Amino acid sequence: MQTGNVFICAPTGRDGPLVLRYLLKDQIHGVYYESIERLAVALDDSVQAVIIAEEALVPRGVERLFAFLKNQQPWSDVTVILLTNGSEESSQVSSGLVHLFGVHGNVNILERPVRVPTLISAVRSAMRARGRQYEVRHLLKQREQNERVLQEAREELERRVLQRTLELTKANLDLRREVSERLNAENALRQLSQSIVRLQDEERRGIARELHDSAGQYLSAVTLTLGQLARRLAQSDDRNKELVQESLDLVGNCIREVRTMSYLLHPPVLDDFGLVSALRWYVDGFSQRSGINVRLDLAEEFPRFNRELETTLFRIVQEGLTNVHRHSGGQKACVELKIHERQINTTITDDGHGMSQEALCDVGKGQGGVGLMGMYERVKKLGGTIHIVSTKLGTTIKAQLPFMEVRESSAAAEPS
């Protein structure tokens, strides 16, 4: 199988056909040109070597040949084999040609008569060099292709990063909008809850006043009427007197229940005499009604606060002791109110069986009972904190509220 692609130009004599025959005999493909102009026109990257006889070098053809050699690709360096005569005059010409070819390309000079093995060896050497150049070309093309693929991959990556960035930016904006909407909803819900607590306090105060001023007065009037009836029936039979006395006892119990209910809804002593007196009155009454021994530990100097803060502290104690009575199963409780560094610390402890972890988790999630949630909302509204710790040995409720404006500098007085 023939290999190679060698251009030959020898316009006179038999050098051209002989060189072509020698190459074909060694299985090297050659192309013969009668003029250097045609050879120069046919030159391209596929040529592996050029064999030129000295007499073929005419100015016009040489210029085109030099232009090709000069403008080769960086990887390309075609070997030009010059066949020169051995005379002194020819040597001077050859020297000039070597100089010119050395400027523009790679030249190898063989003096005639050229031995066939020498010629074949020179061609084979040029073809091997050309083969290495083709390998370099392949590597360069592969590198160019890899760089192009890498550039495309980089551009695709940048496009995807940009697209992903836009998606993340949109998702972030949607998330911010959702968070903002949720915060607005939570704020609206908190304000609604605090408004409900405030309305509850106002409603309790109104109902307590109505019970005291209306129902209580009517019951008192019934008591007076029954008392007059009892005196008129003093001479009657014992059965009528017993009925009247039973009625008096029932009305008396009703009056006490109405008064207690009114005070529990909103004790007048809280507005008139302050938190200390209201707590002492409530704890004493709670102990009597529930049978639970409650110890009240208050600061020695406990000033008056604004009505909202005093109401909140009273409701915390009221709700805490109510939970002790209803749920703890304990027999003892302690209520402490201390003032420390402009903070009011309220602690309610009991010796009951404690709350379940599920109940504690519900309270932490804002899903507890109405009483506990009302307690949380009251404390939160005033900028305070509340914590519940519960074990099998009992439950502790700790509330901390900021020290608010004092209404009176002196301690609250006891009700007369």
C-alpha cells in the first residue's frame, strides 16, 4: 500500500521521472510537476515533502513557494529537498538558495548525482517529521475542540446558574412575601386575641358590677321582706316559721354566691385597694373553697401599678391556682411575687402530679387551654415572658413582667 504525498518538480532531464519511479518502488506516493508555478499552486497541508531540482527555481515560482512556506500553520513545517549540481558555480547558487529557504522554511540539500538510498532516506525522514507535525495538528484540533466544548459547557453552566439564580431570587421573594403575610396574620391574630382578653376584662367588670348592684340589691330586698314576714309570723305555727327561715337561709346563700361570683369576675378590691389586698382576699377565699393550702409570699414593699398590669398579675395568679385545683391533684401551692431590677417575677408552684409532655408541647405551640393561652397573651402584650416547668413532683409557672408606671408610691392598704 502506497503512503505519503510527495511533490516533485524537475523540468529538465530525467530527474523527475526517475525520482517518481524510485519513490513508487519504495511505496511512497509522489506527484510530478513540470514547473514550480504549478507545484506552488497545488501546495496544501496534505503535502509531506517537496523535491525540487535546482534548475526549476525561477523567480515567480519561488516567490509563491516562499509565500506558502511563510504562511504555514504554527504546527506545520514542510521539508523542501533541493537537488543541486556539484560544481563550484552551482555551490554558490545553492548557498544563496539555502539562505533564502532558511528564512522561509525547512530545506535539505542533496548534491547530484544523488544516490537512491540517500534520497529515499531524506524523504522518509521528512515524512516522519511531517507525521509528528500531523500528530501535533491533531492534538491542537483536539485541544481546540475540547476548549470549544469547555466553553460551551461554561456558557451552559453560566446560563443555568443565571436561570437558577433567577429562580432562587423569585423563590426568595415569594418566601419573603409569604413570611410577611404570615407575620401580618400572626400580628392581627395576636391583636385580636389581646382585644378579646381586654374585652373579657371589661365584660367581667361590667357583669360583676351588675351582679353587685342589681341582683345583689334585689336579693337583699328579698331578705328584708322575708325578715318582716318572719316577724309577723312569730305567733304562727312552727311550720310557717321553718319555711320562712329556710327561705332566708337560701337567699343568704344566694347573696354570698353572687357576691363571690362578682368578686371572682372582677374584685372591686383590686381597683380600690390594689393588687396586694386583692391577692390576699382571693388566696384566702380560694383556700376555703378548694381545701388547698396556699402560701402567699409578697415583697415587703409592693407599690401600686397601673390597672392593666395589676389586672394581668391578678389573672395570672387566679388562672394558675384554678389549674392547680382542677388538674394538678395537689394539696399545697405557693404564690410568690418579687420585684428585682425593674422586673416583677411571679411564681406559682404546686405539689401535684404535673402536666404531660404532650400538654406541655401543646402549650409551647400555642395550643393549650383557654386559660393558659389567655395568660400567655396577657403577658406577651405587656412585653413579658412566661415559662412552665412540670415534673411528676409538681408544676411551676414563672412569669416575668417589666416594671411599669407606679400609680402610688406607698404600699397598698388593706380593705376595711
